[in-house]
Amino acid sequence: MALKATIFKADLSITDMDRNYYNDHNLTIARHPSENDERMMLRIIAFIVNAHERLQFTRGLSNDEEPDLWQKNFSDEIELWIELGQPSEQRIKKGCNQSQQMQLYSYANNSFEVWWKKEKTKLKARKNLSVFTVPEELGAKLASTVHRTMQIQATVQDGQIWLTIEGAGTPESVEIIIENRT
């Protein structure tokens, strides 16, 4: 019998002063059985950075044809394709070819650095690709804040993100600096 996704709910309030975006989102996040809390929180960070009324989580790990998040226009064309981790060159090519803009988010751990060293010349040649990293040590801290129901306050200013995450217990505050590699 196949394992089912675990459902998480997040009430997300975003104040993005860099983009003048101020909105609340009620997110339902299906976490695939093979996905851990760190990866799920990275998806939420990618959502916060790119928040838009049409940005949505996809079936991601459950479907090879879709990215982790995407934003489509009203003509069903993909405006933004977001992947996590260290996808294959073929996967990146697919995302760049099928969308106006592709973004990649990863934790800056040793495996990413090895992958980046090998791939960066090819990736920097793709004009519609941006690669972003989050410090590795934030993964465990973000994972420790995960609850099935969360209230997340996100403030974005000058490329920094401040999160206050409330689930069960005392709210946690986390500061995140995202590095643009491209």
C-alpha cells in the first residue's frame, strides 16, 4: 500500500517591502512521504520570496512533469517555474524552456557546493535561470518549527526574510538571508 501525503496548513502573512507586496495566504501543503520538514520549509521560503496570487504548490515530487511551485498566467502559460535542490541538467533545461523564468532554491550544504562547482558555468549561461541558496544551518532550525497547523508572519526587506512561526508552543523567530548564485 502506498503511503499518503501528510497535509499541513499554514496561515501566511507576507509583508514584502522589496516588492511592495502585502497579502495573506491560507496554504494547504501536501508533504510527500519522501519529503522531510527541511525541504517543505524551503518550499514555503520559495513561496514567500515569490508570493503572488497565482503562485501555487504543485504535485512536485509526485509528478515528474511539474516543478515544486509554479505561477501560470490566465492563458495557462508558465510564468515562473521553481525547483528545489540540485536537479539534473535536463530538468533545468525543461524548466527554462517551458517557462518565462526559472528559479532554483537549495540549502548551501556540501552536496550543493560540489554540484554548483560542476554545473555553474552551464547554469549561468541560461538567461532565464536564477539560483538561490539558504544557509544549511537554517534547515534544522526551520524543521524544528514545523507543526501540522502553523501561523507564519514573513517580513522581507533588503533581501532578508524575518519569519515568526507559531504552531504549538512559543513562537520561533528566524532570520534568513538568501544568496543569489547567478
